Amino acid sequence: MTGNSRSANANGPAPLVRVLNQLVLFAFRGGSTIAKFLLTLYTARYLGLADLGVYGLVVAAAVISPALLGFGLTDFVVRQIVLADRVEALRKITARFSLSLAAHIVFQPVVWTANLALGSPMPVHWIWLIAPIVLLEHLAAEAHDLLVARGHLVLTGTLQFVRAALWPIVVVGIGLLYPETRTLENIFLGWLLGLASMMAMLLAWFLLQRAGPLLRWAEISEQIGSVAASLPLYVRDVTAKGSLFMDRYLISLALGLELTGVYIFFWSVANVVHGMIITVVAQPQAAKLIGAVVRRDLAGFRSLERKLRWETVSWTLLLSLAAFIAVMLLLPFLQRPALESHFSIFGLILLATWARVAADEFGFVLLALHRDRAILAASAAGAVASAVLNLLLVPPFGLWGGAWAFLLTGLAVLALGLSMRREPMATRAVKQAT
């Protein structure tokens, strides 16, 4: 077999087959997306924008948790398990979960104490729901990334459906039939039950692997010893998530919960576009990029990178247009004048989402090339830009300021990634791969 043949096989299936696979995954992911979208509509319509604002703050905490308490180890482990044998990969994955669980046991009490000291922006009377939700979302996010790296796309799609689609459908259905159940507490309860069901399925899958003892001190101690090496990835995770979600906290402080709910509604719809593209298109390709570097296949790496860029741009344009039309048609049903009066902001947020997708695409390329310091620089720049721009633009310009800050932050990170990409780093990284 020639080198060109090996590169072609490494790049995956033919373009038509790959597109068909992506359509299937989009349909699978679409169930989760539609369900979460229905939950957002339901909350905005029947509970109110203020409750939507509180829900959005809890979502932000659940998304930030894997970054804050993950110590940068997830992507570090991803690079180890892409081409590892099955037993070794399973043991590294379970070791990763055990460390995350330990981190929550140690640090969640500290976080809740700080929350009390700050005046309880996270409702303390719902701690029995929010604390386990944050923990299980952390484990679910790590499971998704690690299993995608191993190529278990159908499994991750199924778990994602249970995690994000099944429970919103049940909650919305019960709420429509029984108005007295339309409370934020019931939404949190449904969320927790959905996560518990997903984790039960994941545990059953691990038990069926019959790989012998899955939890060993050797893998745990190896990952603990890797914390220092993963520090750039950790700072990247914290700054990236912080820059992505700090705007809603600043908006809530400056403009109140109702306008925060308006911003979160439009942001949540745009985030559907981002989430579908990253999980269906970019993330599976990221594992292939990592594999190409490990194999020292420079031609395959460059081919995969070009395909990734073309596919993300195409899908972003298509899904953004669909999202814009869908929201325009649904606004009259919601009967929320604040949403209709601020609808034009949605276009700016969608544009910012394009920049965010493009920046994340370059992030996957940098991850495959082991450019951890470059990833750190881009993420830190994004966090600083987000904080400064929101502080400068939100007080005088309100939601428009928040939307412009979102767009300018995305463009800044993208520009920095592009400037880094001009360096001849692909050739160097492939030659240095071991």
C-alpha cells in the first residue's frame, strides 16, 4: 500500500459517505436540540424571562464546572486514548471520572460557601438539585469528549439524547397538561433525573466491556502527575468558559434578570447552532487530526484540516439561516414583547456564533498539534477581551453592548488563532510526534 493510500484511509470515508454520516448524527443530535429549544420556549412563555435568567445561570455553572474542576486533564487524556488499546483506554477514562468526582467532593462546599458570601446568585434553597446537576453534567461532558475520541459516536449520540432530549420533552409535556407543575424546581428535578438515567446507561456500558478491573491506582497517579503538564489546557478551559458565560452574569448585574433572560434566550438558540456543529462535525474530526499527528502523516493532517474548515463553514451558514427563520416565526407565539423588541440583536449574536465556531475549529487544530501554549494564549485573550468589552459596552448600550462584546471577543480569538496558524507548526509537530 502506498503512502497516499494510507493517507486517504486515515482521512476517513468518502465525502458523500461522510456527509450522510453527519446527516444521521445531526438527526440524532437534532432530537436533543429541538427538545432543549422547546424547553427554552416553554420557560420563556409559561414561567417568564426572569426564571429563564435563573435557569441560564445554572446552565452556565454546569458548563463552567468541567473547566474549573477538570484541571485540563480531559484533553490531555484524549490525546492518550485516541490510538490506545481498548483496555488501556477504558482504564484511563474511568481514572478521569474518579478524579472529577473527588474534585467535586472537595471543592463544591467551597464554591457554595463563596456563593453565600456573594449574596447567593445561585439559589441556595435548590442546592439539593443544583449540586448534583453540576456534578453529573461535568461527568457527562467528559464522557462525551472521551467516547468521541474513541469513535463511539452512536453511543455518545444515545447518551446525549437521554441527557438533553428525553427529560425536557417529559417536563414540557407534563407542564402543558398540568399547569400547576410549571415551576423552575420541576425543571431542575427533570434535569437531574435525565442525568441520572444517562449515567446509569453509561455505567451499564462500562460493565459490559468486561475489561477486568477498570479503576487502578496506576492510571489515577499518572493523571495526578500530569496536572502540571496540563496547566496550559486548564487555564485555556477556565478562560474559555469564563469568557463565554461571564457576559450573562455582568448583564444580570447591570440590566436585571428579565433582560438577562432575553439575552440568554437568543444566545441559547445560537448555541444550538454552535453545539451541533462542534459535536457532529468538528469533534469527530479532531480525533482524526490527533491520530494523523501521532502517525506523522502530514499530508493526511493537511487534508483533514481543509475538510474540517469547509464543512464547518457550510454547516454554520445553513444552520444559522434555519435558526433565524425559526425564531422569527416563533416569536408571536411566545407573547413576550421584550423578545420581539430586541429581535434584531439575534442576528448579531448569530454572527458572533460564526466567529466562535471558527475559533473553536482552530482550537482543535492547535490541540492536535500539541500547541498548548498557543491555545492558552488565545483563550486568555478571549477572557480578557470578553471581560473588558462587557464592562465597557453593557452599561451604556445594554443588550446591544453585550452582543457586540460577544462578536468582538470571537473575532479577536479567531484573529489570534489565524496568526498562529501562519507558523510552520504542522510540519514541526508531525516530525516531533512520538
